[in-house]
Amino acid sequence: MTTALYGPGGFFTRASEGPADHFRTSVHASPLFAGALLRLIQRVDAALGRPRVLQVVDVGAGRGELLAALRALADGTGLGERVRFTGVEVAPRPDGLPAEIGWQPDVPQDIVGVLLATEWLDNVPLDVAEVDEHGRIRRVLVDPVGGLESLGPDIDAADRFWLARWWRGAGLGDRVELGWPRDLAWADAVSSVRRGSALAVDYGHLRTARPPLGTLTGFRGGRQVSPVPDGGSDLTAHVALDSAAAAAGWAYTIVSQRHALKALGVDGGRPPLELARTDPAGYLRALSAAGAAAELTDPDGLGGHWWLLHEVGIELRGTI
């Protein structure tokens, strides 16, 4: 999985195409998502006392779509020239990205502001294990060319330690996705924030409802495909959000995207019909926005994402 996603010519390291060519995220669905994040950023800015420089760092920035949208929306707000946008991505800097947006392969240190990770943790590589007929939990091996799977050796002590705390009992044929590499990745990213907030937005699950058959899958050209680690498709598995949250070591809130976006002013309600009579053009704009909001908050789609928000040295009471 590591080689297929991040190795030479891997899915995320190729410059010729971006993730948006293969799957649709909240960032790509509607500018309403960026608008909601900007309102969160403004609340963090206020909690920080409006510092001279406010950093906004996007980990797993894709081709910079979210940062470009945030930069455009920030014009004319109280953020002004104080905000500094930085994309963190293994792929080269995209052509046409505004010069004001920084681009680097590693998370900067001593961030005062907001660290964002929208659909990044689901692409942090992990191992998969399966319970065999003898009750042994064995690592799943895979042919990187054809995707044929087989059971390998028993999982090791680090895997067992994580499973004992974060995964409910598994039975014959159950698959477990060993999430501690995501915990380490998220804890490391959050440790880069000196004061402010860290937000992860991703598909995920909690200990009380782990999926017994796992979630590992692939995406290519907008279609879900088998997770063959040949570098030609995205490989993704849902995130154990509660485990990642605990690993970071700061106060946190976990809510659904539907709940978070509604708290930040994104509502999928239809505009009143009276508006169609008094302002037809405005009614059509409002109707389009309502449709986009409905997609972002659909519990069976993008609204099924989880938001994990950490407060680092500040308090954001009631934000989401």
C-alpha cells in the first residue's frame, strides 16, 4: 500500500493527474464546504486573539483545491494579509496554484492557526489481518499485480496491543484494519500545532461499531474497484477516529459532517417559494446552494464523514 500510493510513480506522487480525477470529495463537491471551514478558521483566529500571522496548513492537499478556495474566500474578511496558506503533499506543486500558497512535503512546525486534513488519514497505509479457522489473527498478504490475497504470519505484539484496546472481539473470517499507523501519523501532525486547532475530516468508525469485514477498497476513474496495490488506483480504508483522537493527546470533539456543517451555517433546506416570485434569479441561486448543501450533509454520502476537531491551547466552545 505504501509503495502503490507514495512510491515512485505511485497514485499520489504522479504529477500527471490528481485525486479529483478518480474520486469526489467534499472539497470538490461544493464551495460551501470551503466556506464552512473558513468560518471555523475565523473562530480559531478569534480564540487566538487574532495573531499577526495565522497559519492554515492543509495536509494531503491534493492539487491545492481547498487552499485556493479558502484564499479566494478570505479576501475581504478580517483575516486579510495575516493568513498564510500552506499545502503539504508528496506530489509536485501544481501548475497554476496562486504564488501566495506555500507547498512542501512535510508538515511545518510551530503552527499557530489551523491544521486541516480532509480525507488524508484514510490513505495512511496500514496492514489488514484476518481471523483464520483456528482463531489465529494473521496478516493478509497481497499480490501487487493481480491483487490475489493470502494469509501470512500472525500479527505482532504492537498489533495485538492496539487491537486489545480499540477493536471489539473478532470471529472466524472477520477482517481487522490495524489502525495504529494512522494514530502515529495524526499524533505527529497535531504535535506540529503550537496553538490553535487540528481538524481531520474522513470516513471512519468508532469502537462500538467497527466493520467486521473491513473497509479497504480502491477508486479509479470515479468508480469503486478492487484494492489492487499496483499504483493505478486509490487505496483507502476507513479511520478508527476514536483511536486517532486519543493518540493526539489534546481535547477533542468527534461529530458527523452533517452535524458540523449545520453548526457552521450549511443547511440543505429549500428556499421559500415566495422568493421565486419576488426574486427568481435569487431563488435559483438559493435552490442550487440548497442542493449542494444537501449533498454535503447526506448521511448516506459525504454527510457520513466524521469530523475530529482538536483544541490546542485554546477553547472553541460550541463551534461544532
